[in-house]
Amino acid sequence: MSALDRFISWVRAGYPNGVPDQDYVPLMALLRRRLTDEEVEDLGHELVRNGVIPADRIDVGAGIMKRTDQVPSPDEMVRVGQRLRSGGWPVDPL
């Protein structure tokens, strides 16, 4: 089942009679764009390639915003920091 199919199934289960007007905005807020594991890895490689090591909170956050057009979540910041550290790259505490 594709991500879109899972989403449609989820919405239909939660709103079997359709989404009421007042729930559209909160529902869309839940659909915040997240980085995939592959995007996290790509961001780590980009920071290394561009010489942005040691990376800090601003470097990682800017890289995430560039990909998602949204402010990164604390979880995303931690995931990218962990990815860089696991590759042996120094990262300031995020």
C-alpha cells in the first residue's frame, strides 16, 4: 500500500462521513512534511561536502528547511545529528 493509500484509508477511518469544514485546517496541520531516512542521509552528506563540519543547530536546521520549506522538528534535528555523529563527524549538541 502506498503512502497516499495509507493516508486516504486513515482519513476515511477517522471521517467515515467526510471531513467537516472545521476540521480541514487541523487535519492539514497533522500532515507536516517529514524528512525520510534517505533525505537525512543526503543532508548529512551535503553538510560534509560543503565543509559545514562541525555542524551546529543552525546548519542542520537550515538544511532541513531547504528540503521541507518548514521549521524542523526537534526529532528531525536529532536524527540528522545522530546520522552525522554515526559517520564520525563532529556535531554541536542539537
